[in-house]
Amino acid sequence: MPRPTASAQPVQLVFDFDSTIVALEGLDELARLALADDPDRARKVEAIEAITRDGMSGAIGIDESLRRRLAMLSIERKHVDAVVRLLKRRLSPSFRHHKAAVRRNANRIHVVSSGFREYVEPVCRELGIPPERVHCNEFRWKGTRAVGYDAANPVAKPGGKAKVVRALRLPGRIVAVGDGITDAEIRDAGAAHEFVAYCENVERESVTARADRVARTVDEVLWLYRLPG
């Protein structure tokens, strides 16, 4: 096991959301709900999951990944409400078991995600992470139906996570934590000092190969950076 980091600087943790804080990919689960009555549901869900995997491995950019997946969906508020309930039940096991420790460290945590605020924010609130520390995409709505998303949002574009983190101007040592290539890119772009590949739910060789450290639980991340558990 790697040794904890000794640093006089305060540590700021920048967590991914999908397959990190929660054990699922939020947009994939939203797709299952939105396509429940579609006769071509199985094929579309499979295609959406494949696009998600390509995005997480770096084979396609997040802009293409979002555009292609959302083009297959008609999302309503009731689908978002249902996916929020699901994701709250499917917190990653270590986040569920160490919820109090995450709450104690919420003032050192930001969540930067390519997911959507409509379901990311309510789940983060369960962990004591306030809305102003959650940075993600947002749907555009017409009544109860999503009619697109804010494509100008930095996290809807390649390299956007690093841009968001840099704009936060966080003091101290910044550590990006997540399961995908876009999380490694935060460190690669110089917006974080280290990248921790988070492998509690999924382990991608292309991601761990680029990591400074590998962690499989949130309490391990806290221990590595000498934060209160």
C-alpha cells in the first residue's frame, strides 16, 4: 500500500461523480428510465453504454459523447427524479460506509463531473457537499421536458474539467480523484498536483497507467492525504 503524503499545504480533493461517488454511470441509468417504453430500448441502452465507455477511456471527447447519447433520449423530470432516488441508494459502498468522514471533509472537497446537476447535486447533498462545490453540466428545460443542455459549459467540452478546477483557484495541494481519462487530464493540464485513479467500481488500465496513486475506497483516499477519517 502506498504511504500517506506528508505536506504542509492544505489538501483539496477534486472528485469525479459517476463510478466514483456513486457505483453507476448516472446518464446511463437515466437512459434506461427514459427508454423504458421504447421498443428499441435494449439496442439503444447498449449503444449509450458503449459511448460512455469510449468517453471514459479517452477514445472520443466528452462533447461527442454527450451529443451522441442525448440524441437518443427524450428526458422528462420524472426520469430525473427516479434516477436521483436510484443513485442515492447506489452510493459507492465506501462512501456509504464512511458518509460521516466525507461530511467532516466536505470543506476540502469539490465535485467536478460531466454528469448533470439535476441528479449530481441532490446526491452530493446527502454527503454534506454543498451546491457551490458541485460543478457539472445542466439540462435546458421546456416545462417538464429536457430540450438540450448547456453546450457552452466547460465540462461539456474536452479539457473542461481542468478549466473548471483552474478557475476555482484552490489553495494548497490539489488532488484529482476519479475513474476516467478526463480526471487524469486535470493533473496533465497542470490544474492539479496529483491524480488518484479511483477503482472501487471499475478499473481501467489506460487510467491507472497514468495515475500517481491508485485507491479503491474513499477512506483510503482520506488516509493517503492525512485527512480525518
